[in-house]
Amino acid sequence: MKIKLEYVWLDGYEPEPNLRSKVKVIETNIKDLKITDIPLWNFDGSSTQQAEGNNSDCILKPVKIYKSNGNPSTIYVMCEVLNSDNTPHVTNHRAKILENSSYKPDMWFGFEQEYFFREGKNSPILGHMSNNEPQGKFYCGVGSNIVGRNIVEEHLDLCLDYDIFITGTNAEVALGQWEYQVFSKDVLDAGDDLWMTRYFLNKVSEKYGVYVEYHPKPLRTGEWNGSGLHTNFSTKKMREEGGEEYFNAIFRAFEMRHENHIEVYGSENDLRLTGKFETQSINKFSWGVADRGASIRVPHSTKENWKGYLEDRRPASNANPYDIIRVISVTLDMTEELFSLHHNMYSNVSLKNIDEVIKKYQAVSSDDLLDEYKND
């Protein structure tokens, strides 16, 4: 039968990439179709900030396919971008996850994608032209306290039909703001699925004539929340071994690499991370149990036995999930090295060795943090 393959990829625009797509029609047996059956394709990289006009061919490498339970004629294909020699393009941040030890098969990720609807691009936030009430009634609201539910529910149904594990959705604190949650037990799937849900949301928004706003602080006048991409994460060690000492090591490593994280947690995130509206200041790191004003929130279920997941509340709604996955993975590598070093030299911790680890991971440490390792 003839089927449509809708190739989806990320372009080279900065500070955040845009989603792109084009359709190839092929004739095949869809029942047995696998990712290896999807052909490579090319595109004009000079039109996407990924190549010069005199050598413009870039390659689309299929990495994951999304099949519908109800519409078998259309298959969505998530792609990496390659150079003409089949090496990863500089804008291919997905491939960077596989570098060094960033790829951790036992890591689980849950993204909480917040966003706003606008009446159109560069137009007011949906519902705000007629609203004169402050935020308060809109969170998880119904009826006249929300706008855009028809779009949200169509998006949810589309994602579920294509077997993306969306675990929930809700109206958010500000009028015209929504959130959905995506969970995966594979790091590459986590990034792929989040990007595909964004793609689906953008496509559904075309139908309704609205614009999906991923900027972390679209409402800058008045008392309104911004939008984040809160990232829940865990490793097998966090889930099954844990321990308060190990989690404290995680917090220390995340504090030392706070600036490394902020660098990839989305543009103009300083407008959102102000220390107000359920955020910590962008210039400060903190963690707390059930504290939505902290950089890292520790759920009560994790604190109970010091086993489970953590929520990084710093990423902005426009952040690239591939970058988030990679920076968290690298910081957990640093955690392991510091934790191992501490235990192997428990009676005589070498600050020289600690300094070497800090330098390796381009971290910044205060004297207080070094003293914690020395005196624990």
C-alpha cells in the first residue's frame, strides 16, 4: 500500500532550533516496516542554517518511527541530520548523547512541557484580551477558567494514537498556559518523544489558527508564571540503591556544575528564573524537599528512603531535551567520580584529586563544598 513518511528534523537556527518536515510517499507493507527500512533522504541545508548554497545537501538519517493505531497511511520519522559524508552535523545534538559516557541505558526521564497559546504569531496570549483577573483560578481549571482545551485534547489523542507515553496534561497557573508530561525509560526515546510531541502540537495548532509559545516568560507585565520544562530523572542506582549520602553527592555535583546546566537550559531563562513564581534565582542553586522554589525538588517519596527520582526545575520551556539529557548525564558521571573518590580515600580525601575531577567536568566549586568533601 502507499504510505506517507513524514520526516521530522531540527534545523540550525539559534539559540533554539525549529522543527522542519517533508513527506515522502512510498509503497510498502506497513505491518512489517522497521526503522531500517526507512531510506535516508536529503534536504537543502542552505535554507535551514545548516549548509552553504554551494554545497547544500544535508542527510536525514531516520532514528525512530511513529506508527498510528488508527491512521496507518501516515508514519512520522524522527531524524538526525548528517553531513554529506554521513558524519553527525554540528547541529545534531542527539548524536552528542552517545559521546563519552553520556548515554546511560538505565536512565529514566520525565519531561513536564509547559507552553502558552497565542491568538496567532506575535499576537496576544489566548484569552487575555477579555480577561481582567489575576492568576489563581486557572490552574487545573474548567469551564470559563480555561481556554484551548479542544486543542490540548486533540494533541493528547494524537500522541497516544502514535504510542507516545504521555502520562498526563493539565491547565497551568496562567490563563492560556498548559502542560503535558512525557515519560520514557530510554534516554534517546525521551528526547525523540518530547520533540515529536512538540511537532504534533505545532501541527494541531495550524488547524485552529493559534501559535504555540514556548518562550519561558511571554507575560512580563503583571504577576504571571513563566513556562518551564521541569525534568524528572533517575538512574538504576538512584532507584534501587540510593542513600542520603549518595543523593547529597548528587546535589553537590549539580551545584558545582550549575552554570554548565544553565548554559543549555534555554534562552532568556533569566526572565523566568527570578526567585519568584515557583522558581529559584538563575544565579543560585538550591535543593529542597517538595520545594517548588528550589533548583532541584526532592519528592517526598524519594526523601522517605532516599531512593527514587529528582526534579530539575531549572530548564526553560524552550530548552532542547537532548542537551538537558546530556548535561544531566555528565553531571551524574561527576557525581560517581567524586562519590567513589570520597569512599576510596575516606580517611584522607585528596583535594588535589577532587580538583582534578572538578577541572575535568568544567565545574566551579566553593571552599564550603570542598570542605564538605574533606570533612565528611
